[in-house]
Amino acid sequence: MQLVSRLALHLRRQWLTIVLGAIAAALAVDFAVGPLGLRDLMALRARRTQLEATHRQLLSANAALKFKLERLRTDDHYLERRIREQLGYVRPDELVYRFATDPSAADR
């Protein structure tokens, strides 16, 4: 009995410490695995890295498109070459040779 009464006395003295320790342990578990916790923070950081890489790729593609647009506006030779490649235009004095081995040329 003496052990039980000593334990009860000890618990009465340390109840605040035990309660605060339990709350701290619950908060630590929630921080680690709960919503908006450490796991979500790591997932958000990975997503941010992925989005930053996509952003850099899009900026590069945008710069390339701006360069092509500027060349189409200012460079007549480039414009003519693009028209010939994409639309298949030829000058009146030119001959067009089509080869059967190229399936994309046969479709034009």
C-alpha cells in the first residue's frame, strides 16, 4: 500500500508535467504526420521544385517563340523558307521532285 500511496502523491505533484508532456507528444505526432505537417511540407517543397523547373522550361520556350516571331517579322528569307517548308510553296520556275520513299511527302 505504501508504494501505491507514494505513487499517488508523486502523480499529484507531477500532474501538470505529465499533462504538458502528453500534449507536447500529441503535438509532435500531429506535426510529423498530420495535415499541414512535416510530410505535407516535404511534398510541397518537391512540388515547388517541379514547378520551378517547368517555369524555367516555359520561359525558355517563350524566349524561343519570341525570337522566331521577331525573325518572321523582320527576316524575309526566314519567312520565305518557313512558308516553303510548311505550305509547300514553289516558285513558278522551280520543279518539285517527290520521292515515294518519304511517306510524309506523298501525303502533301
